[in-house]
Amino acid sequence: MTLSRITAALHRGLAQVDKFAGEPVTYQRGEATAPIRATRANKSATDGAVSNETTIQSDRVDWIIRAADLVRDAGAIEPAEGDLIIDEAGVRYRVTKHPSDGKAARWMEHRVAMRVHTLIVGE
């Protein structure tokens, strides 16, 4: 199978995932916003200890966003730390670096989509 056929198959698969699990969200950088579709990939809780021995738990959510949805009039959006994803319920997710590799997002196979790392920061 050629690389272009593999890429085409990945696009078709992502379209199906988006159709059944995707949701409309708003991507925000500063004052600029853009409506896109994204799929929640997973949710995990991480613990971090502070100096007074209190444990703080933060909820991480990864989002899958198709590469085509990251292209806007001004060009491609490269997710950056501090950007926001806001779901239809108004829950805000701040793009943040992943603790294992220090990246806010990473490309998936054949650059058909990005996995964007976020923390839930409020409603």
C-alpha cells in the first residue's frame, strides 16, 4: 500500500471518529477565536504536591483536531501553551505542555491530525 493510500485511509478513519465522537468547540488565542471540531481523546488526573504537603489534582484532557480544521484565513494554527479550547457547555481547557515531553501538541501519523494537551481550568 502506498503512503498516499495510507494517508487517505487515515483521513477516512478520522472523519468517522469526528462524525460519531467529534464536537463543535471554540479555539481561542488571545482575543481571536475560531470555531472548529475536535474529539476528546482521553481524560486523566495528575497529582502534584506543593510545599505544605497538600496534593493538588488537575484534570488533563487531550483533544484530537484534524489538520484541516487547524487552517484558518490567516494560515495554519499551531497550538501553543496558553491557548484555550472551550466546549459547548462553556468548560475551558488551557493548552499546556505535556509533562513527559514538554510539547503542547504533537502530530499524529502522517500529519493528518494533532493531539493537543490541555488542563481543565474552569467554566
